[in-house]
Amino acid sequence: MTDFWLISVPLDKTSLTSVEKLKRNLAKTNLASCCRFSIPELKVGILDSLLSVSDDLSKLDTLTESVIKKTHQCMREVMEQSDDKVLENALANGVDLMSYMTKFQWDKAKYPTALPLSSLADIITMEVSQMETELKSRAAAYSSVKTSLQSMGYKLHLQTCSLNDIVTKEDLVTSEHLTTLLVVVTRGSYLQWERTYESFSQFVVPRSSRKLHEDEEGGVFSVTLFKRAVCEFKAKAQESKFTVREYSFDLEAKQQQERQQRSVHKKEQYGIFVRWLKVNFSQVFIAWIHLKALRVFAESVLRYGLPVNYQALLLHTDKKRSKKLREDLASLFKHLDPTASNSKTDVSFDIPGLCQPEYLSYICFHINTNLLELS
């Protein structure tokens, strides 16, 4: 399982030396890959405003991550768990997610750097919220189309399955006075059917029942009787727990046509929905990474002060190496805050404006791509 960490350290001489040492260590040990993460100069605003924005960004981060997860899960369900198809469509700006993060460039057209941080957060909030609402609506609509088609499918139980491949015209007796009914009989009731069906009406043709089809549930039997006795026969059959199927070739042809129309409609809706998921997954992921950049900027100003003077790095590691990497980072950047204890990283601190789950000597935000099950 992969881990992406977005860290920030100030540009003082000691920290710069530590960064260079970190890069050399990573090259030797392969604990992680490391690249610069470019964040443009943004508007700082006043301290009180920055504290408030920092808290808002933390909450927005949680919301955005959940929408990404829902969108990705919906993509998997629609594509019926085909990992290859999901990977083909789970892109950001047309490239794979790792490439997008390692080559991140701020989208100034979508998120103008001249705007205050609160306005940039509002843009992302509106974008993510609208996407979440539309995802629910589109997913429900597609599910309805899919369920509607499945309800007319062939491979259902005998009470509802298509009889097209079971019944032929030769199986049905139709005349001015006679008709043929089709009855579903469970396996354990065959003998009861043979002994009793003629007694359901005095107008049943004797020994007219024939078994037309059988599966693990039971069988479909035909029986011929006078038309005037149909209602009486159905009532008696129901009392005896037998199911009389309504059937005519005209009705079946109409249902077949409807099935084909629904199948075509589902294919059309599948294509539309997949395209929407692909576009909107990309947009929400891009918004999420911009949000991470906003958080790094805000926390760097709060932690390291003004003038803005920091550098952001993206580290890519895995669960097995993450503990050793965390220890190395704590050692290299201990000078930033000697009170930060690497041995107690499971302890959380309530520090106003700092929304990280644990307090470290350096700023670190986790980019949880494991929710996407990336290899």
C-alpha cells in the first residue's frame, strides 16, 4: 500500500541542509521518492482570518476525500469491478494520479492566486458539494435503469422468467372454446399436480397436462381446458399453491421488444454515466490536491511566520517503510521544534489553527490514495 506525504519546512540554512541530507539518504536507502511540490505565492490575510481558514480547510479536506472515495467506488460498481477499466478512467487531467501529483502545477485560471484563501476554499467547497449532489442523483438514475432491465431478464425464477425459449405454438391449444394455461409446479409437488389438476374444474381436458420445462426449482406444465373455466381453474390452482403464468405470443413479443429497448437505453446511460464519472473524478481529485496545497501554505505561514519562506516536498513511500521514514524526518528536522517527540506520534495535540492529527516538528499532510486501491 502506497503512502504520499506532503511536507513543508522553512528555508533557513539548517533546514535546507537537512533537505539535502534527506534527498541523499533517500537515494541510498530507497525509503521513498522525493520531489518538489510547487505552490504559488498566495494571499496571507490577517492572522485571525488565517486561523479560521485553516480550520475550514481541514473540514473541507475530509468532505473532498469522501466524495473522491464515493466517485471511485461508483466507478468500480458501474464498471462491474473491472480494475483495468477503472484505472483507465481514474485519471487527473488526462494522466495517472501519481504523475499528476509529482508534476503538480497550480491551475491559476480555476483558482486565481489573487483571491483570498477563504475565496479559494469557497470555490472548492461549491465544486465538491455540487459534484456530490449530482453523483447521488446520477447514481440513483443509473441504478433504476439497471434494475428495470434486470427485472425483465431471462435468468430469473420460473414465476417471472421469459417463456420464449420454453413454449412453442405446438404446445398451445387455442380454439373457439379451448385454451391452454401454463402452470409453475415446484419439484416436491409434481405428484400432487398430476393427481389434482383435473379436479380444479369439470371443464379440464383429461390427461392434457404436459411438462414443458424443468430446472432446479420445478417445472412448467401445460393444461388444456374450456375458456369458460379459466377463472375457476386459476382460483383452485392458487389455493393449492400452484402459479398460473399469463402467456401469449403477442404479449411475449411485446415484452421482448421492451427488453431490447431497455437494454439499448442502459448501454446509452452507461456510456453517459462513465464519461461523467471520468470527468468529475478528475475534477474532484484536482480540487483535492489544490486543497492540500492550500493547507500546506496556511499551516506554513502559521507555523513558520512571515515573510512567507518555506518549501514543500512530496514524499512517496509505502506502509513498510513509513515508520523508518518518519523517524528520519523527525531526526533531520528536530531543530524546528525540539519539543515534538517522535516517540509519541500516537498522541494528538489540540493546537488552534493546526489541524494535523499529530504534532510534528515539520508540517506533514497525508494524501490518502489507499482509498483508491492504487497499486
